[in-house]
Amino acid sequence: MELKDLLTVVIPCKNEGVRIKEILLDLNSQYYIKGLNVIVSDSSDDTITHLHIDSQSKDICDVKRIEGGLPSVARNNGGKLVKTPYVLFLDADMRLPSKTFISSVLNEIMDKDAELLTCKFKTTDGEFNYVYRVFDYIQKLHRITGPFALGGMMLFKTDVYNSLGGFNEEDVIAEDYNLSRKVPSNKFILSNKIVLTDSRRFKNKGLWYMLKLMIMTYLNRNNREFYKKSHSYWS
């Protein structure tokens, strides 16, 4: 079976400029990727982002642009269109480190019959990698209360994603955490493969703000009202 028959990629996007071009170029450079469905759930109001998406829409992958919104809404809008057994949610500022990344993570989740897979993260500029190393340990320890996956890279079995109801669209923040922790720990994989992410959020918001928000997210894991507020994350 070809990759395009197994997997669909969904990317939430808002005013990502050249970043969306880079992740689409990475996808179009993957091995065995011809005809892969890539859905960009776009809520951008800048023409640069639109032009970059459109410029990649007729390349090797089959890129479609649909209506976006907050990350939870944008991901679900794409998820509703998925007809393949697996769906990969990627953020628009992610980068893929090798041409075999997609096929490798897909083979890993299939071989282990898992329901959700995420990867280890590093930044594209090498800054704040120590934070992600700490986060790797937190993810391993967190299995006691359920998986903790970052929305930047979440590979789901589509039927599991659907059975869980997708991302909670009331969640303004941490929609990725709230969905991932519904998956049984023995069906969750923290892959040793690396995916790259932009460090801009740490630079813009500050390290202590990000660490405090992570801690508060965990402490309020059973407080639904906490997730309905932005806590200045999007400002």
C-alpha cells in the first residue's frame, strides 16, 4: 500500500509567512510521498502565507487549503476530511530533519500497533534545547497519569482520533495535552526520532512564562475552565 493511502497530514496555519513554505517543502522532499494529502487549515490574513501555500499546492503532495481558526478548530476542520487510517498533525513552524521522517514514524506506529505517536523536539536554531530534554523526561514520567504529547507533531490512528471526539474546541490552550492524555499509556509512543521546531515562542514569551504555563496546565488538568482562557499565550 502506498503512503498516500495510509496517511493524511493536517497543518493549522495563521500568518506563518515563509514558515509554511518551509514545512511544505520538507513534505514535498520526503521519500515515497507522491500524492500524499496535505490539508492546511488556514486562518491567515496575510497574502504572503496564501502565496506560499498555493505555490506548493501542485507539487508532489496534494496540498489543499481550507478554513482554519484556533488550533483546536483548525485541526478538527482538517481531521473531518481524513479518509486514511492515520493522520499526522504538524504545526506550520515545524521542520522535518530527514527525507525518511514521514515513512519512519508511520512504520513505527504501525509496527507497534500504537494509537498515538509523538517525537522528541529540538529547535531549528539550537536554542532552548535543554528545555525540550527536560520535557522528554517529563513525558516519560507523565505516563502515570496518561500521555502528554505536543501538538507540533501528533501521529494518530484516525479511528482513535475520531472515537475520542477530536480536539476540544472550547480549549484555547493545551488542546493537544487534553486529547493526548485520553490515550492509554500502553498505546502511546514517544519516538526517539527528532523533529525540529521554531524557538520564537520561548523568545517572545520568555522561558519562565513558558515553564509556569506548563506547570499550571498540569496542575489544572481537571479544571476545564482553565483551558478556555488564553492566559496571554496568543498575545
